[in-house]
Amino acid sequence: MGLKEIAEALCAHCRNGTEAEALNTLYAPDAVSVEAEPMKGMDSAETHGLDGIRGKHEWWNGAMEVHDGSVDGPYMHGADRFAVIFEMDATEKASGNRMQMKEVGIYTVAGGKIAREEFFYTM
């Protein structure tokens, strides 16, 4: 699968709520995920390995209720990167705090798999 096909497949999974399948099929086992800052309960903004990235998804699904969201992209960049813009209307389950979020994900592909994802957002 080429860069454009991987990018389009990731966006389709995100739109359809099948992110777990995207992790299983599109990501390298040693992929790295980088947040703008450490997530709650984490010491580092970086997560290494597919199991760690799955854990981030599990945390999000357990901590947040998503009311609505959109996926804009992919936006291609060169031979190995693409970007996606995500917007979400979500409520933190523990506090009941509802928020509007927008972030840009930058993805790097190597060896036919997503090897790195980086997220940019206002803090």
C-alpha cells in the first residue's frame, strides 16, 4: 500500500469509528506516537510501540464521551508524510466538562506502515 492509500485508509477508519482496525493494519509494531504534552497519568509525551498506542486509545475511550467529530484530509506532504485535521465535541466523563477540540495529526510512513504520529493542538 502506498502513502496515499495509507492516508486515505486511516481517514476512513477515523470517520467510521474503526480506529482499532487501523492500528492493526496500518501501523508498524514499533510505531511512535507524540502528543503536544504528556496525557493525564503519563510521564512522557511520547508513546513507543503499538501496544502503548492501543493503550492511549483505550484511555481516551474510557475517559471521554465524543458527541460529534470530523476528519479533514488527508493532506499529502512529500513521499512519506501526510496530515489530518481532527475536530471533536467531547465531554470528560470524570468531570462532566464538555469541550471543543481541534488538532492536527502529522503521520510519517516507512516500509508501508505508519511509523510515527505527532499531534499539534492548542493547550
